[in-house]
Amino acid sequence: MMSRLSVSPVRILLICLLSAFVDTVHASSGQHDMPADMPRPAQVHLVVRILDIVKVEEMSGVASVALEVQQRWHDAAQAFEPRDFGRNRLDYSGADAQTRLDAMWSPAVAIENLEDEAKRKLLALSVYSGGDIVLTERLEGRYRFSSDLSAFPFDRQTLPFRFVSQYFAADDVIFVVRDQDRKLSTVAEELNASDWRAGGVRFATEQFYGWSARPFARLVAEVDIDRKWPRYFLRIFVPFLAVLSVSIFILWAPSGLIGDKPGITYSALLALAALSFTFEASFPGSMSVTSPIAFMISIGYFYLILALLLDLFLRSEVLTEHTRYAYLSQEVRLAARYLMPVLFLLVCVCVTLRSLA
């Protein structure tokens, strides 16, 4: 008997807590119920303006972006008589806009690939007499994207912004982008990320399935950014060409001008290796096997060794021990002086043009 009395209050407490939790969940879900007279699916129009791209961390795949998002939808329950207010539009901003927004239905649009909570710099709400709603937000946040450095430093990255409704499936809410919305979606000409150049905004609609196996709508706004590769010319290509210029001295230097050609070549190989480590430290991921600069450095090792071996071979007595081959080494050296550098430069140019295509 005593054990029943001791357990009973615990059960009552658990039942009370469970009941309170259910009531809270029900109340919170009720705040997101669509108006009964609203046509389904509700059409939400989006305009996305890229105000600034502050920073692009291509190694970690994160971009800091300031953007303005404008949502438009129709809610007949918010219609009013213009004569009662003396105007056909009611404008709210800041805390007033948030209070008004909490008191009405909204599609609860969120950005999926937002890494942290975005800083809201502006919130404005306009309610038109006919029931049209316009919600404008200015946000600063960090957004994830798939980084691809295979064409570094001639690479192009794509910054996506994936908009979804947090609570409503595709049966209730869909995204619509019309020609006027596309025209209003712009990108700032001047960016804080000075090493990048941004293109226009393009949209694509997708469908995915949520945890309840219901189809949800997704709108993806994408911006292509191109790296300004001429800025990297002095930092990457000038040191690279300076190291490989050793081959010119090996092939063109008269006999006796350079004493220890193998030592000079091995020093150039070490300098090329140090240059590769420097590039990888400054631009992590740039030395991947598919990037143009990594390919150039790889064939640069082979090019320097081949130039040295050719010079040693032509200076040996293998080609000059017979009288009829007396001028063969001179002709081969003369051809190699032009042919090897030109072929190497041609390969580098082709690799560059391929990455730019």
C-alpha cells in the first residue's frame, strides 16, 4: 500500500508534464495553420538581391554574403477597406513589422544552406488593401557551397541559396519566379571580395521529400563568381617561370660559362618543390592533381631533368667520336634550344585555355 502511494505522485507529475508538452506543441503548430479560405497551394514569389559578397572561403566552402530577400504572397484575410485608413497600403518596419508578422499567416521561408544564424539588418512588411503581402528582409550570413578548385586559379564557383518553407509541403506552398522577379533580382557591381567577379542571379525549382515522406518545394537562387586570375599572375606564374628559366641557361649557355649544370638543375628542382608547398600553404587545395598550376609544376620537374640530360648527352663523345657525326650534336642542340621551351610553353598555354573554357 505504501509503495502505491509513493509511486502515484510521480505518475501524476509525469502525466501533467506530458499533457503540458502536447498542449505546447499543439499551440505552436496552430500558429502555422493556413487560413481555411486560402487557395492551395499558396504561391510565394521571391526576389533575391545580392548586396555584397564579403568573403569567399573556397577552401572550406563557405561564403559570407549580404542579401535582400523579398517575399510576396496573397492572403485575402488581410484585405482591408482603403477608406478606413486613407491609403491602400499599410507599412511596418523593425519591431512593428515582426509584431504584425507574428499575428498573421506567413510561408515561413528559410535558407537551407545557411551555416549559422543570419544577422537581420532590415525587416519591412507591407500589407495591401487587396490582400497582397510583401515581406522584405536584409540578411548577412555565411552560406555553404560546393567548392571546386580543379581549375585554380582560373576557377568559377557557384553560390547557391536554397529557399524552403519550414512547415508547409508542396500541397500548401510553392515558389514562383516570374520575369519581373528575375529582372529585380540583381547582384552588386562592386564586391568586398575583390578577387572575385559575380554574374547574374538564376533560379531553379526543385522538389524533395521531408521526414514525413511528403513532397516539399525548394527554390534555388544561384550566382556564379569568377576568380580574377590576373591578380594571381605575379604571385604564381612569375615565380614559376623564373624557376624554369634555368632551362634556358642550360640549353643556351656556351661551353664553360656555367660550371656545375647538374647542381644548378637540382637547385631549381628544389626551388620548384618549395614553390609547390608555398602555393599549397597559401591556397589550400590548389595543388590538386587536376588544377592547371599543379599540372604545370608536375611537368616542370620532367622538363628541367630532360633539359639537363639532353645537355649532358650532347656534350658527351657519343655523337662526336666519328667524323661523319661531327656536326650532329650542334644541330640537335640548336633544334632543342627552340623546340623544348616552345613545346613546354605551348602545353602550359593549352592547359590554361582549357581551364578558361
